[in-house]
Amino acid sequence: MRGEDLAILIVDDSRAMRLLLGRILRPLGEVRIVEASDAFEAIAAAREAGPAGFDAALLDWSLPGIDPLALVGQLRAVSPSTPLIMLATHIGADRIVGAVRAGVSNYILKPFTHEMLIEKVRATLAQARRAA
């Protein structure tokens, strides 16, 4: 997958986390990162990207002001084919099932290593390609 052009949306209220995630994703190739600090910015970015959307979106589970599954639903309405990867500090099995039913493609628990994140993103991209 190295050398590939990717567009990835990173949604997290922490600027430091958005920057860190962007740096971690560099080994995937030419990655264009679009950052959103809240749900409103995320939805606006998805609308601007159009129906093709992003190659993937990384979403923080605990964004202030919105239920994470509501954000997933809104992003799915705008960009149904974009793989969504939820990042969470701790999440129970029932919430994982709910997230998958709402349209989350994959999830990763914090803390994670750089390698874990890269592998999860690669696996999610590969799965999306097989489904297309």
C-alpha cells in the first residue's frame, strides 16, 4: 500500500491527537489529512468531499456535545462508503456491537502503538476494497 494517495479524515477534539495520528499514518503513502475538531466540522468536511468521501475516517468516541453513534449516522448519510474507524479509551462489547450496527467499519482501543494503528487502517482499507 506504500506510495498510494489517500485522503483521511481525522476527527478528535484534541489538536495534539489529530497531529499525532496524521504523523503515524505517513507510512501508508501520500496521505492527505483533513482535520475536524468536532462533529460539525466532520460533517462539513464529509459534505465537501462529496459522495466519494474519504478513503477512511478516524473518529474519537468521546467527542464533546454529540453521541458517537449519532455522528456515525450523520457521516453515513453524507458518505455511505467511507470506512469509519472509531478510537476509544474503553468501550464495552455492547457498545462495539452498537457501533458496528450504526456503521463503524472498525475500532481501536487507546492506548495503541503506531504499528497497531497502521495495521488497523490497512486492514480496514483492504476490507473496504474487497466489498467495493
